[in-house]
Amino acid sequence: MPIRSARQRTVLVMLLLTPGRVVSVDALAAAVWDGAPPTTSRNQIAICIAALRKILREEAGVDGLIETAPPGYVLHPGHHRIDLAELEELVARARQAAEYEEHAAGAEHFEQALSLWRGPVLDGMTGDGIDGAVTRLTELRLDLAEELAALQLRLEAYRRVIADLAPLVAEHPLREEARALLMRAYHLSGRRADALECFREGRRVLIDELGIEPGRKLQALHSEVLAGAPVTEVPRAERQRQVPRQLPRPTDPFVGRLPEMRLLDELLEASGPPLAVLCGVAGVGKSALAVYWSGRAAERFPDGQLFIDLAGFHERGAPVTPLAALDQALRGLGVPGAAIPGELHERAALYRSTLDGRRVLIVLDNVGSPEQIRPLLPGPGPSRVLITSRAPLSALAGEYGARRIELSRMTEREARELLVAVIGAERVEAEPESARRLADLCDRLPLALRIVATRLISDWQWSLRQLASRLEDRRGRLDMLSPHEGGVRSGVWLSYRELSVKAATLYRLLGQLAVPDFPVWVAAAALDVDLSEAEELLRQLVGAQLLEFGSGPERAEPRFRFQDLLRLYAWERCQAEDPEPARRASLARVLSAMLGLADEAHRQMYGPDEVLPDDLDRTMRLPVGFATELLVDPVDWLESERESLSALIRQAVQNGFSAYAWALTTRAEPLYEIRNYLADWRQNAELALEGARAAGDLRGAGTMLSNLGTICVYQRQYAEAQRLVSEAMVLLDRADYVQGRAVVRRNLAICLRYTGDLEAAARHCTDSLELFRRSGDAAGLSHALGLLAQIELDSGDPERGIEISTQAIEASYQAGSMRNRTQNLYRLAESLIGAGRVDEAEQVCHDVIGLSRGQGDRLGEAYGLCALGEAHWRQGKTHQARAVLVKALRATEEIGDRFLRARINTSLACVEALSGTDTAADRLERARDEFHVLDAPVWQRRTERLHRAIMEGGAGPAVDREALAHLLNGR
């Protein structure tokens, strides 16, 4: 497809580099004109876009590929193939295969990924934004070549490694990892002299070009080759740890603050302070300065930059707790959610350990008090902390040597420079006194100055004198945050009162929502308009700088957010202008829309159910096609709305919408379960329980008590779970809520099963089956059938377990619940193992593992691997069993499931006993003790029987495989 214009090619490349995400007009212009765009750049970019659309339409027959989206354009790939997206998918598959030691599959995926290169990346193209992508992709190609070589060494393809790496090392002689892999390939293939020469050449280059000796790894390998020692293990390719890049886009243009930036530069010095505090009144530009300076200094922090908004001075709602902030920071640093401890001191210790030795810039924005951030301060080391706050936080200077920087309002010169940068020097020079008066009326606060400057450039008929005159008429202040009458409120009011009636109404209604940010559909629900109208109104608000375009790098849909002062002003106007019934109706529509989407996400995962009350207003429905597109991956969508869900649940309780609160909590269960957000789940369930009790809602209170009991089951707190579920049963029986009664009886059966009372568990499970049938809940029925199958297996009747789990699988198909089907297939596998039909069980285990991986369910995958390992050793495949069980154990350590870990160790002990290893008894003792702590008597007795048999029979051939299996099957 011919694209002859260099500008058009640059614009297209910029869009292709981030498919599905908005690229701003400013970014496109910076790329086309290499950071120095002309004043007509916006029009010229629009012309380029129009030309590209025409070429795509006429030459390729494609329409709608490039779409206008504030503040720029987005390329929607649809079904079209983009090699960069294909590359990312292949690399992810390769690394996952390598993680599971599937070396051949990993190598094949790496080779496919590398085959996508046809030469230098974006050869001949340059520009702001393109150069960085070229560097990143070029570096990635070298990383992938090294990772492929490491796998090929494990596959003993030494000659292939030599053929691939010899030219790479010659072209990039300073890459020590590649040289080490090449040396190892030479050595393993018997070419010891070549290995030594490879080291000597690398050492010469490093000394000549950098003046340094080779690293420890190369030197150790050199010694190994010199000694002629055989290489017994090939190391894995080194994986780069996650490097967070969380800084928001800086304010543009940014002017002034040179003295403050010189003080911040002290953070970069080895002898400088470990942290700095930017403090001052609201609207003075603390966050803007922090983000701008951090962006300039980012390259001095190669291990990444964290950005956390602590909401310390949020007008409504609680500040972010240290526990929640540490969770966000640890996830940003690459720590899996399941590995994050629940206690504050443990979480803070892990945070400090993760940062140890790394040079990370940590920006803590909008801090309320020293207590809020003390756990977020790293230990001694090269990391630095930049804090913004309205409070002086003087204690940090005394305790930690913080550099405190008081940010005052702009100087007259800086305020003038800001006006010049936004509206142009000609207009300021034409009315210098009016410009000075305008700055004074805005209290020379950057936020207010930007708002009035935007008003000036949006309508060139306004003079600075006229606008200053308007500001003179303003009365009142925005509470204490605007110290003078001409402060922030004046600027906001000027923009606000020029809005259309609908835009102003939307602005006010959005201001009452407690969510941190929001997509277009929230605005549509708040105002009760369609999506296209809501998007147009949001554009008006963004154009007036009353809202910010806040889509992050991982967001699939555009999102918007308020600055704090602008949200406060919108909330204030809402209280003054909108009657309470209108405010409540708007909030109810947003809750209804969120519930509709969350309910559909839940349905896709678990199938339909009857949990939500019939009288709950769910009339606010979004277009079917839009909702379908939004929920392509229901768990990812729930993740994107995680903070908003918690905020709306709290707001629903505070405003008397308790039914929405508990309904939203139940619909978010897939997210809480799969991503291990148990703290969020508990917090929201407790809030919703409080609201339901206040409203006298037996059904809601019982459902939330049941939720809290489920959380306790996940945390293996069976006594507390049984108490909560029993309390829930009383309420739901009184409410005569059939489906809820079924759920609590099923949950009670789960508790009783784990504590060993199998007869009572079977009785309650059977009761729940009848109730699920009465309520028509097919998903609940399939889950309860699976549980009953597990109880029958635990009771020593695996054939009955096979029969019932088969029924459960069929019920899950009828319910349309993929998750239930996966869980019931696992129960079928366990029953088949118990019945001795291990060859059949093996295939079912593979189905469980595949389905779990497809759903991103790491816990389900670990259970499938555990069952597969047991199936292997019961067939005498001890080597395969050990490999699979080690994978399962690694996954379980990441998830933090102590019960499953003890199960896996039990199977590993059997493998060790059959292999004649003397560690089996010790491993069984550890598993038995774990089961005792977890109050799992059935498995405690099983491990005790196995331990006695091994101690009495000794290791090796005296341990009979059938006898071990028999001991494991019993109660």
C-alpha cells in the first residue's frame, strides 16, 4: 500500500506502535517535526489523518480503522494483523513455556517471535516517540536471542546456539550475557579452545572500550572452562525484573519554578537528601512540579518510577491507607498479588526488601500526614522519595532528613510567562497591565491561570481587560483553599458558567461521584443520555479544562478525572443547584449501570443466577454491542473498575442505596477470587453488611454474611466461616430467600467437609441441591454437585464421586459456567484417581490445566497440576510426577494457598518414598503439621498413615505403590 508522504508514514507508525490506545495530537506533531512543531501543526496532522483514511479506504478497502478520540486519534486493529501485537503475544507464550520448563515449546515461540524481524526496526524513520520505540525493540530482539539460546542449551542444540550467537556477539561485543551463553555452547560441544578465545576477546574489548574487567559470571565460567569441569546445569536465561514507569504525562506548557527544581536536583546527588517534600496550598502546582521534575530526572532512576496518589486531602472519602498504598507499590514493582502479606509491618518489610539495591524514584502525591507514608519510605539505599502535601510534614525533616520545599504562588514574571506560553506573547504585550491584574486576581496560582488562559484562547474576541473585569466581579472563595477572592473559584466559575446547560449539569453530577476516574458510560448514566452525547459533553468539559483526559497505558477505554479542587467545586455547585431527588436519581443510574455491567461480567464467568433482588432498579442499560465489546475479558474489565467499585459501594451505603452495595459486592466476586483481592472483598462486604442491617434488609445482610464466610474459607478460617455462614442461614431462612438459603447450606457443607464432619457436610450439601433446583440456579446446582462428589470421594466412595461429578459437569454446561466446569472437571479427576482409573484422570487433569490457564486462574492451574502429579506417581511415572509437582509447588508458593501446598508435599513425599529418597518422612511430617494448623483432620490422618507406613517399611522397594495409594484413599 503506497504511502509516499513522510509525514503520513510517521503518523501511521505512531498509531501502529500503540494500537487500540489514543495518541494525542501533540505526540503526533512532536514525532513529525522532531519536537519542534509549527503553529499550524494541528491542522496539518488532521490533513495527514484524512489522507491516511482515504488511502486505507481506497487501497485496502478498510474504513473506520483510524478514529478520532480526545485528545488525538486511535487506530483500532480489529481483525487486522499487527506484527508488534503478534510479537508481544509470542514473547508472552515463550516466557510462560520457559517458566513451566517446556523448553521445546518455549524455543519454538521465541524463534517465531524473532522471525518477525525483517531487518532494522522502522529503518530510516526517526522522530520524537519513534526513536525510543526503535531502541526498545532493538534491545528486545537481543534479549529474545539470549533467552532462546538459553533454552536451546537446555535442549542440547549447541551448534545452533553457536551459529546464532557468534555473529550477535561479534556485532554486540559488550553484551556479557550473550558471550557467556556462547562460551557455554562452545564448552558443551567440546570446543574448549574456542570458549577460552571467546572469553579473551570479550575481556580485551571490555578493557579497551570501558576500562573494566568482565563481570563475575563470565569470570566464573572462564575458570570452569580452564579447569575442564563438566557443565552439569545450564542456567535459565536471566529475566528482566519489572521496571515501573508510572509517571503521569507532565503539564504542558510548564514554566518557572527554577529555584525549586535546583533544590530538587539535590535528590540526584549521592550525598543529597533521601527525600523531599513539596508543600503549599491547593492549586499552587505541587503535583505539576513533582511530575515535571520527575520526568526530567527519570533516566537517573533506571529501576523505575512509582507514582501513588495518597488522597490525603480528599474532600470526601477516606485517604488511601498505608496498607493499600503498599499493595499498589508492590504490584507496581512486580510482586504478585498473592505474595503480598496482609499485615502492615510484613507488607512494609517486603516493600523495603524489594527496593533494596534498586534506584527507584517514588512520588507520593497528596499526602495527608507523616503517619500515612512512613511505611512507604524505603530503607537505606539509592532510591529517592518525592512527596507533595498541603501540610508542611515537618516531622519528616527531623526524622529522615527530608528537604522541605515550600511552594509559594508564582512570581509576577512566572505568571506572565505562563500566560505568554498559553495565549501568546502578542496579546500579553498588547495589554501588560491587564495581564498583571489578571494574574493577581487568580492569586498567581497555576491552576487558575491555566483555566482563564484557556478561556482567552477559546474565544479571541475576549480581551485581557474584559476578562480581568469579569474576575473583579467574583465574590466568595473556594473555602480556605483559595486565600483571596480572586482565586481558584473565580477561574473555575468563568469556565463553568460558559458551559451549555447539559454540560454544566453533567459537570455537577459527576462531581458528586466518589470514583477516582470514570469512562464515558458513567457520564451517560449520570445524565441519562446516550453514549455519543455524553462523549461530546465530556469533550466540552475537557476543552474547558474542568476535566482531564485520564486514560492510563493499560486502559482499553478512554477515562476522565477531576483535579481535586475542580471536583470540590463541581460538588459544591451540585449541592447548591440540583435538588436532592435529582442527585439521588443520578447516583442511582450510575449504580444501576455499573451493576448491569458487573452482573454481565459475573454471568460470563459463572453463568446466570438469581442472587440480585427482583425489585432492584436495573433499568439503566447500556447498548448490547457496547457492553459486549467492553466485556471481552470480564476479569480485566472488573480489574479496570476495581477502585470505582469500592468507591461506589461505600457511596451507596452512605446514601441509603444498600441493595446496590451488596449486589455490586456479589457481582465482583470473580475479580476478588481470581486476583486474590480478599482485603477488598472483606472491606466491601462489611460495608454492605452494615448498610443492609441499617435498612432492615434480611436478604442483603444474609448474603453479605455468606460472602464473609466464603472469604474465611479461602483463608482457611473454618470456625469463623462456620459461625458467619450459620448466622447468614438464620437471616436467609427468615427472608425465605431460596437461592441464598441454598448458597449458605453449600458453604456450610464446605466448612464441615474441611473440618472432617463428612456426614453433616453431605446432609447440608444435599439440602442445598434441592434448594438450588427450586430456585432454578443452574450454576449453583453444578457447584453443589461438584462439592457432593468431593464429599463422596472423601468418604471413600470414588465411584459415587465419579457419577456425581459427571452430573456436575453436565450441569455446568447447562449453566454456561466455564469456571464451574473447570472446578468440576478437577473433582472428576480426583474421583478417577481414587477409583484407580488414573489413565483417564490424567487426560482430565490436562483439561483442567488448560481451562484454568485460559481464564487466568493460577489457583485452578495449581490444583490441576497437583492432581496430574498424583496421577503420574500412581502409575509409577515418578520422574514425570516430580517435575509436575514441583511446578505446582512453585505456583502455590506464589498464590499462598497453605492447604494446597500441604497436598502437593504429600504427593511429593510419596514420589520420594517410591524413589528410595530418605526425605519422604520429613516432608510428610511438615504436611501433617500444616493440616493440623489448618484444622483439616481427614488429610491429617492420611499423612499420619503414610508416615507410619514409610517409617515401618523403610525406603526403596519395600514401599509398595498400591499400598501408598490405598492409605491415601482412606478417611
